[in-house]
Amino acid sequence: MKVLYTNFHTSTGTGGHTSYVLSLARALSHRHDVMVAAPQGSALHRRAGEVPGVRVYAQSFPNRVHHVVRAAMRLRGLIAREKVELVHVNGSSDHRLAMLATLGMGARRPRIVFTKHNDRPISRVGGWLRASFGTDHAIGVCDFARRMLADSPYRRCKLSTIGNGVDTRYFAPDAPGKDAQALRARLLRHPDRRFLLGSNAGTDDYKGWLDMVEAVSLLPEDLRKQIQIALAGAPLSESQLARIEELGMREHVTWVGRLEDVRAFIGALDIGFVLSYRIETISFACREMMSMGKPVVVSSHGGLPENITPYVDGWVVPERDAGRLTLLLDHLLRRPSLLPDAGAAARRKCEQSFRVERFVQLTEQAYASALGQEEIVPAQAGSDLGDAPVAR
């Protein structure tokens, strides 16, 4: 099968879309002809080029009309030249361009699979056009996202729920070894600190991490002084730093930078968190932390609660509710013996339900459905999926 992955993001930092495409490209390149089209200089363009057997092409996905035609013709040329059989699109910009690029191709038109990654509303007009003329199968990365698809023009398409997969061998509890211990020692260098709370989900405002900072600021002094919060992602903005200062939490928050390998960071944590209040659906970062044996606190937003069995392998709090989060932290940090058991349960859940092999197999089945095939060679458990997964 000749598969082309597209993604419109221009960011040089590795986000969820990049993790998603790389996971599939790395696995499927062993038995399919895999190509990636992404903006020059983007994280996906760079990192896909490092995957053996994957061919990478520079492709823009503009929104301005006078640039769209040229970009669509460029993509059409790539599809025709490489005889692409299936295009897997991951956002409205690249979906729209793939639809335009393949119009009128007749029998040579590749099938198009669309994945819904976020909670953004699906426009009725744009959604109808893409569902009618540029979609053969639509995937929701969680039940929440699939329900959005079913309540939109995409209801006319074949629909699947396929949760993000995590490589449990790469994101293993003992993977970072002494690197995690050393990082933990540096982050907890203040003599009062005992607990490290952290997130590798990114530092955009909507990720909700400032709600964690506020919640910790509301704890009684005897607990607050024991906590350090660590964040991986883009540099903090002036407004975010000002808010941290306003809460009196400057000494309790550490930004560790953008990390391509997040395992030492995750390994250093006591509790992970993903507290998004918009855009987010399922979160690679949440499942990576769980795979490494860390219990995770998530907000009730989107599909995040689908990751967690409350009070077994993590906890769910209402979004934007720092007060409820404070109560939860007070309960947990006065009972630290709860954390190892919850972390072990999180690891078991990933091994049983969130494995990357299952994610790949279900995605291949969606491809087969789009192509009108009854069977396709499934991903084999324990197969060679590469040795450099990425994190968001």
C-alpha cells in the first residue's frame, strides 16, 4: 500500500499530531510504502526524515485563496507521480488541500482518511464539502471525538474510534534509569521539597497547567512548601510568568524546556497532570506518563477522562476548578502511599489497552475499509516499531 501522511503544523516543537503521524509511519514503513508531506522546517518534516524507509516532501498548506491553488497542484503532482493509494489527513487545512488536489482524478483518486484530533467545532459547510468530496473514512481519537464526527456531516462516512497508542517498551518505568534520579534531585533541590508534580503536555494556556499552580498555592503551608511543579514545552510567556508571580509561586515552578526525549522528565515525577480546558481530546502525554508508571490527574475536558479509571490509576477533576484540585492534592499528598499503587495500575492499563501495536492494527483496518478491502495484514504484537518514539 502507498500511504501519504499530511499535517499542516509548522511548529518546530513536537506536538500531538507529530507524535501521531510518526508512530504510524515508523510502524507501517516496514511493510508499506510510506510518505509524509509537511511544511519545510516543521518538526514532522525533520523527524519523519529520520525514520528509515519513509520519504518526506516539503508541502505547504496555506489558507489564503491565492496560495491554495498552487499548493494543491503541488500536492496533486506528488500524489500522481508516486501513485499514492491513500492519503491520511490530520486537520482541516491539509484535509481541504487533499480534497482539492484529488478532485477530478477519477479512478486514480486515492482514498482519504481523516482523523479528528481536537474539540474544535466542525463547520457545517466546510465539513459537508470535505465529508462529501474528500473523505472515505473518519477516525476519532476517542469516543468524545467520534461523537463529534457522528453529530456532523461526517456521519455519512465510515467512522471509527481509535485511541492513540503508546510504545510501552520505550515508555517503560525503568527506561530513564539514573537520568531520572539525577533530574529529580536537581528539580527538588530546595530542602523542603518532597513531591514533584509535572506535565509534558505543553505550556499553552489552554493546557490548564496554571490551574495546577493556583491549586498548589491554595494548599496549607505545610503541604505547599513540599511541592515543586515542573513543565516541559515551549518557553513560558510574560503573562504566564506574571500569573505565577501573582500567585506567589515563582519558587515552586520550574520550566525544563522543550524535550525530544521526555523519559527522564517523566521518570522524575510523583504525579503527572493534563488539565486542558479546550482543543484537547485524548492526549499522548497522558498515556506516556501512565505507561511509565505515573498516576495522572486529568481535567474533565473532551476525551481526557477516557484515559483514567478514577482512584485506581489516576484522578479526574472538573476543568478550570482549582478549588477541587486543591482538595484532591490535599487528600493525595497526605497519603503518599496511594501513589505507587496508582502508578502501577496506570502501567498495567497501558500494557493492556493503550499499546501502539493495537493502535496500528486498528488504523490499518480503517485503511482497508477506505480501500474497500476485507482484510489487511495486521500489526503484530512485539513487532519492530522503531526505537525513538516521541512525546507530547
